[in-house]
Amino acid sequence: MAQNYKPCLFQKIAGNTPVRDSMEWGIYIKSVPFKVFPDIKEPPSRDWMDEHGDDEYLSNTPYYKAYEIDCQFVFIGTNGTANTKIKAFLSYLAEGGKFRMYDTYTKIGRTDVRYVSYSEDVFYRREGQDDVVMFSVKLKVNDPITDISLP
């Protein structure tokens, strides 16, 4: 079953940390909905009472909004190991702040990503002798424009 999914790569921004592969925890990507092109921020504007419309201050350089994504992951591992491995994975994401993330399936990567929350809406299934668990994690992408790749 693992051959149907791809891993995801992570690297903490603080310090000189190594790139980590989600397969270390037996975790694979089901869906990482990175935006190919983000939404633009609203420009500063003034609404003068004695004039029609708005007086917008447009920059020559567009600036983009941060966004949150709900990533779906799949744990595939030995019977009885799911809770420990998923907790270790979530601890890695939550501890130490920001990280870089690269989806090996879509070949999209972003920097300045952070953990927001874990969904309690989890699906467990025993596949022969293996645990198969599907779960969601909410992440915030603070730099929506910089493309990265991790080795």
C-alpha cells in the first residue's frame, strides 16, 4: 500500500538541521494543497467622503497573503505503532517553530511554514498486519511565493 503514496521532506529553519523524510515516521502524503499562485494582499487605501470610490496606494511590487492548508497524511506501519509514530511526527512539526516543506509528489516546496493543529477526525484501518491511519494537519504558509526544493 505504501507504494501508492509519496513521502514529504521537512527541514527546520532554525540552526543547521538535516532534511527529514516523513518515511522516518512511516508517514506519507495523501494531499498537500499548496497554492501554485497565492492571493494578493489588499492595498492600503483611503475612502474620502467627498470623492467617489477609493484612493488606493498600489506598489510596483505585489505582496501576497499567507494562507492555511489542511494536509492529509497516511501512516502505514506495524500493528500497534501508529499512535507513537504519529505523535513523534506531530511533535517534530510543532517544536522549534518554522520549517521548510517539500511535497515529492507535486514537486512544490515552501519555506516559512508552521504547525497549527491536528484534526481529531482520524480514520483507522487494519490492513493485514499493518496499521493504516489517515489524519489531517493544519499548517500555515507564511511565505506563499518562494519556491524551494529539498534534496
